[in-house]
Amino acid sequence: MPRAMTAGYLAAIQSASLRPALFVEAHFTSGPIHVWSGVGPIVWGGHTWTGLGSLGSVSTIDESATVEAKGITLTLSGIDSALLTGVLDEFQVGLPVVVSLGLFDAVGALIADPVASFVGEMDQPTLDVTGTSATIAINCESRLLELNVAVDRRYTNEDQQRDYPGDRGFEFVNSIQEAQIYWGRTPSSVNNL
């Protein structure tokens, strides 16, 4: 999928040495969190991103030439087991997540505008508790999965009233279900269909 890149970003991605970092914006019930794959805080896009270092990981982000919904897994390890209840209380299925690929220049400055590599929604988390620490893995699904869900809407007056109360556009839909409509000529005993 083509992505808009700044001139500096395009030059950095084509250079001989690449200095990448992943930025993850994940929304929870109390609000979004902003983390990145490096160490220490970094400011980008009006947010301070907290560095997770080796404690966080993102699975491979696959793309193909066909239109397919491919998911990823976000993993955070080294969580204190006592904090798991608080982590699970903050989680809600369907909240948005964005993973962006950022590049750094030779002096360690972030090159303008990391590119969104994955945009989707969080699915069920998986917990792995061992002793005093725990690992949480959150499956994230592409928004393309919404194309597989049937739209539960109908061409009825009741359905129209949900969005536009008082609209009479579908008022007579039920009465024309079995109506015979003659197109182009009036019926007679000779040519009656």
C-alpha cells in the first residue's frame, strides 16, 4: 500500500544504514498510551512516547498484493503480577491501535513523520504468568475484518426512523411488496400479463 513520506524519511529509508524504531499508540478505557521500541522518553506528534526497550515487542506486520485482513500481536513482558487486575480493567475489545515506523538520522534525531504501518483494533489479550512477573499479548486485527460483518440494516420504515425520525421515505415499502406494476403500457384483457 503506498504511503505518504516526507523527503527526509524517503532519503533515510534509501540510505545504506537504517535506524528504525516502532511507535505504538494503543487506546484503553482511561485513554491512549504512547510507547516506542527505544529507551527513554521521546516527543513526537504532540505526545511524549515512553520507551519500552526490550520489554515490548510487535509481531511481523505482513502485507500482500491482495486485499486481506492480517493481524499483529503486541507483547509486553516483565509486568508485575500484582498489577494484572489493573491492566485487565483498562482493556476493552475494539479500541484502536496504530503502529508507526519511525527512522532516526545519524545523530539520533527522529526524522519527521513516522509512517503508519498498521492501523486496527485490539482483540482479546493473552496472559502468561510465571512467578512474580507476567507477559501480556494483545492480538490486534485489521479494520478490513469489518468487511466480513453483515450490515444489520433493512429497507424498512422502522429502520429509517432509527436515523431520521419523522422521515416518510420508506412509509409505503411494505404495501408495494406484492404490488403488480405495469411498465410502459396499461393492462387490458388482451395484453394483461
